[in-house]
Amino acid sequence: MNDRIPVSVASLEKFSIALLTKAGLSRQDAATVTESLLSADLRGIGSHGVVRLTSYIGRVRAGVMELNPSMEVERESPASALLNARNGLGQIAGSKAMALAMDKAEVCGVGLVSVKNSNHFGIAAFFAMQALKRNMVGLVITNASPAIAPYGTKTPLTGTNPLAVAIPAAAERPIVLDMSTSVVARGKIRLASVIGEAIPLGWALDTDGKPTQDAKAALKGSMEPIGGPKGSGLSLIIDLLCGVLTGTSLTGEVKNVTDTSGPSKTSHMFIAINIGKFIDPEQFKQNIDAVIRRIKSLPSASGSPPYLPGEIEFNLEAKRRAEGIPLSPKVIAELQDLARKYGVTENIG
């Protein structure tokens, strides 16, 4: 970690937008994808940050992902919709779907929009937090490529399948839960593999079902689910609600983001809950503040103050906005190589 180089948010933003527009995205879509990637880096989820630019562009160049497809709503009711992403970028489909879910929640109280035929969309919290600006609760789930073995087996079938929930507060910071159904997101192991770092025991198993610290062996094996059978079961349920419900894929058919043999067949679900249809929004947010303060006032078990879901990430975001986002020299080199290939003149850092 000590060899990482801090890069300013502004320079990374300019670089990413320039690279994505050179690759063929509109500036608006490039800005959306960039915002998602920087959100991940700022919140300490480097596995889903600008490091993903290489794999995204690689998939486009391999002809297995579309840059500018005509996404369309195929089915719709007052409170729900099904958006066909037509193999486009997950961030673009996700932003469209979350906006539509919120519009429906304004009228119906709850809006649910599912997305079919999509791709990796970054961090789920990026979309869930969009609901905060409209006094809504955001809930987002997505399936992913096989990484977790169903409980009692040793062959990966379900994904790490993240879940994010964002709940607004008044004076306090929002509560934002963003978790995978594995002990850690697979992207963290992929990042460790790229930069040559060992992983902690308890994160993953090798192909023989044995604990490993070797990131490359872990990527060939399976991830440890949270809570054993509970995490394994939750991963399966999310896969059924995303892939099977949208008619995109059966469990186990989603392709890894680095797999260029064909479309990824990723699916997502976005839910917006209009607080004002249930309780006065300001009263609700003040009540959330009261709950947060009550938790903060409880005796500490470790001597350190308790953190609410998302609080560490908000603190880290403030720090990185001021000091820069730390990137490994290897990641910077990969991005600079992309820049040369596409004639991007903006510098990193």
C-alpha cells in the first residue's frame, strides 16, 4: 500500500471522461460511468473504480459489449418496469432504471425497475444513494458471475451478488449498507491478483475447497459466503430475482467481466421507496437521526466509537477528495497504456 500514488479526483475525472469519449461514448454517458468509478475509488472500493476501465474497453474491443445500444422499456406498469440494456454499460442502464424507479415511486409510493441483458455496473451503492436526493429509500441488487459454491458443494455457481440500501437522515449522514453476499467482493481479490498482493485467510477457497491466501488460486476457486448457508442462500435468491425473473439467464450463466467469449448476461433490480407516502419525510429523517445517535451513545465493545453502515466510506471519501485517490503504479501504467492507444492527452495526476 505504501507505494501507491495519490491522484487528484479532478485529474482522474478528466482522464476517464476523455478516454471513454475517445472510445466512442457520448460525453454525458462517459461522465455517468466516470462518476460511478470515482464513487467506488473515493469510498475505498478500488476494485470497482478506474481500474475497471481496462476491462470495460477490452470487452468493447472484443465485440462482446455495446457502447451505445438503444436501451428500451419492454414491459411496464404504474409501479414497475423491465428495461432491456441491450448489452450496454451497466452504469448507463442502472442510472436510467433508478431514475425511472424514483419517478414511479413519486406516484405509487414504490417503484421497481429490473434490467435485463446488462453488464457490470460498478458499486450498487452508487445507484441506491441516488434516491437520497429525492427523500426516498433506495434498494439495489445485482447478480454476477459464478464465485460462490452453493452450500455443501465446492463448485462456484452463484455470484457475490451485492445488495445496497440507502436511507436518508436529517443532520446525520445517511445510512448506506453496501455488501456482497461473500465475505469480500471478488473485485478485491482480482485487484490483489493484479498488483501481486496476498489475501487474508477466510476470504476464499482454492479449487480443492481449502482456504488460500493466493489471490490467483482464489480466482480459480470460490469465495467464502457470509454466514455460511445464509450467505449462500441469499446469493441464490438475488440471482433468481435478477437473472431468472428478467429472463436474462439461469443461475451460473453470467460471465465474468474479464471473459470476452460473449455477452455477460448480467441483470439488476432497482427499488425506490417514497417516504412521503408513509410518513412525513422530515419526521422520518429526524427519527433516523435519533436512531443513529442512540447507537453512537451505546458503550463501546472495543474502546472505539461504533460506525454506522456507510460512515467509514463517507469519512474516506472526504479524505480522498482532499488528498487524492491512491492508485498503484501498475494500475497507473495500465491506464497510461490505454491513453496512448486512444490518443488521450490528459495526464493522470
